[in-house]
Amino acid sequence: MKHGVNSAKFDVEEELKSCNTFKDFDKRLSCKSEVLYRVTELQDRVNLNIMSDFRESNPHCSEDKRWLPVHMVDNANAVILGISRNKFNPRRFIREGYVDEKIQALYNKYLRVKYENEG
């Protein structure tokens, strides 16, 4: 089994090259937002697998200092997915509320990690 970015189910460079064929900026942006969404979905699947591995490997995983940062990555992926799904349109992703919820969750986790690890 081959490991690494090149083993992804689609070729990011080819996708971007294809997007760059659009003369219209809005079409290029829309196309690239779809590429970003797909890349982030892949990243999210990897992180969810990490979370699952944590739970299966360690009955006290919530006590592991790395557990909360793994959840921070989950929130960060959710932010990217929400923004790219809405084609970078602030009115759409703000109205949806999902991005705001995930940013707040990410920030709260960051403050907790910072508090627990300063000193």
C-alpha cells in the first residue's frame, strides 16, 4: 500500500490546472473552492481515523494531552469545509452559522490547551 499525498483518489495539481483554464475569475474561484473542499474532506477523513484510533487504543484518551488538539483539527477542517462549500461567500457561510460555531469551538479548545500547557 502506497502512503502519502500522491495516493489520494484525485490529482490536486491536475484539478488546479483544469480550474486555471477558466478565463472568468469567479468560475476559477468556484472551481478551486471545490478542489479545496475535496482536499479538506480527505484531510478530515484522516483526522477522523486518528480520533477513532485514539478511542480504540486508549480507554482514557480524553486524558491524553494530544486528544484536544486532534479535536481542534476537526474544528479547523469544519471551518474550511464550511467556507469552501459556500464558495468563499461571507454572507452564505455567516448566515449558515456552522462556521461560526466551529470557530468558537476551536477557539475554546485552544484556550483550554493553552491554559493547561502554560507554565
